[in-house]
Amino acid sequence: MSAVIVLRTLLVLFCTITGSLAGDAIGGPYGGATGAALGVVIAFAAFGLERQFRNAPLKVVVGGLGGLAAGLVVGNLIGFAFLLSRLGQPRLELLAYFTVTLLAGYLGLRAGAQQGLAYKRPKGEGEDDTNVGLKILDTSAIIDGRIADICDTGFLEGTIIIPHFILQELQYVADSYDGSKRARGRRGLDILKRIQGQQHARVSIIDRDFPQIKEIDAKLVALARAMGAKIVTNDFNLNKVAELQGVLSLNINDLANALRPVVLPGEMMNVYVLREGKEPGQGVAYLEDGTMVVVDNAKRQVGKNIEVTVTSVLQTTAGRMIFTRLKEE
């Protein structure tokens, strides 16, 4: 039996016994049983609070504890000043006192956690903000592999979060009977190991899950919303779903498109014509970044390096296409 289970069991027993003793002290035919039941409820409420704060940023935990302390103080002051010895019935007074105190403590906890989440430390000399952002990687970004190169350059700030359910999905793909899927899954695991070994990356693997949510993409969005994190992906649909739910996402494909060199009409370039195009007489070439170059009247130049002149550039959702003609023309 793990230490966590032992501690939780002891907490339930302690709350049950304390509640039963408090109920007996208050009196009534069912005072002890009612107090014991209330103690169990309080213990499980503490477990729920633990799950909420398990992976929360430190500033949220500190803000929540500060708000809880302030709320309990205010609740006690209100209870002593307006409830105890004023309602005429000791049991009713005690019930009202505990209700007001717990309500004030809960409101203080929520308000403090929200303020902690919104707090931004002033940046002074010698300080940096490299660890203020949380980035959650999805499966597509890991398998793609380019995320490792981005981390290696130091451009990706903050802590990289890898949920355990993403690791399970990668393991499932790596164990697939399909050879291509198995290779992609193993590649993703190798990429994760490479990221963990880089000096610029801070990787944190967390166990937080949402059992009531079945789809992986929905779990990612829910986790990002709960942690105030951004999602790193190259999945176009996940990117749009996250934006609709108010979660910021970083699309690796958008980054790659933004870093492609600018090509203007009239510029010259040297390309290797790889194959024929769809239209009669066209040839197709590719730049090093994968950009398609369509060359008019280059059907006879397939398999050759030629000089071409850019005539126009077309940006589509699938990427960029460059239309050119032979230099001699």
C-alpha cells in the first residue's frame, strides 16, 4: 500500500472521529452519526481540492492559500459578532457559524486563486521571464519532430508539459501492428527523449487527466484551460477548436510558413525540375523547405537544374506555391 493511500485513509478516519465527537457534543438523537458523515464529506472535499492544486502554478497555490486564510478570518469575525449568542438556539447558532465560516473560506480560496493566476511579477534587473509560460505538446507535434529543433534553439520559452495520456497514445501507436504507425510512434518517443536531454528545454510529465472526456484533443483543450497553458500542435483542426474555446495554440506549420524566405515576382532562382505538372507543358520543382515551384513550358527540362523567373506567388491553406517561367522567356 502506497504512502498516499495510507495518509488519505488516516485523514478520513480522523475527520470521521472528529465529526462524530463534535456531533455528540452538540447533542441530538443522531448527532454523532451526522457529525461522522459530515467529517467524511470534508475529507473527500479535501481530496478534490488536492487534485485541483496538484499541477497548478505556485502563484495560484499561494494566492489560494492566502485567500482561504483571509476568508476564514472574515467568516470567524462575522460569526462571533452576529451569530453566536444572538439566535437563541445553541445548535442553530453553531450551524450558522460553521456555514458562514466555510462559505467565506471557499469564496476567499476562489478569489485568491484567481488573483494568483492573474498576477504577473514585475520584471527587474537580473530577472527573466523564461519560466512564465506553459506549453502542452500534442501527439502530432511530437511525432513531427521539428519541435525538438525549435527547443534546441531556445526559442520555445517556459515549461513544456507532457500529459500522461499523450504518452499513453504514443505508446499505443508505437505498439501498433501497422509498420508505418509503429515507426511514427517510436519516432515520437525518441523525440521526447531528445527534448528531455536538451539544456534549453524544461520538460514536466504530469498525471492529470479528465476521465469524463474521451477524446484526446478535448482532453488537451480542457487541460490547457485548467492550467492556463498554450497548446503546441501542427493539427489544423485542433488549432481551430482550441481557438473557439479561448485557448491559445501555437501551430508549427504556421511558424514554418512564417520563416520561409520571401520571394517576389521578377526574382531569379535555380531549381531542379522533378516531374511534370498537371497542366500541359508544366514542370514541378521543390525548394528545400518543401515549397512547390511550378515552371511553365518546362516539361522537357525534367531531371535538370534550370534558371527560372518568378511570375507570381500564391498562398493557400495547404502552403505556398510559386509560379515561374523559364529564364530565356
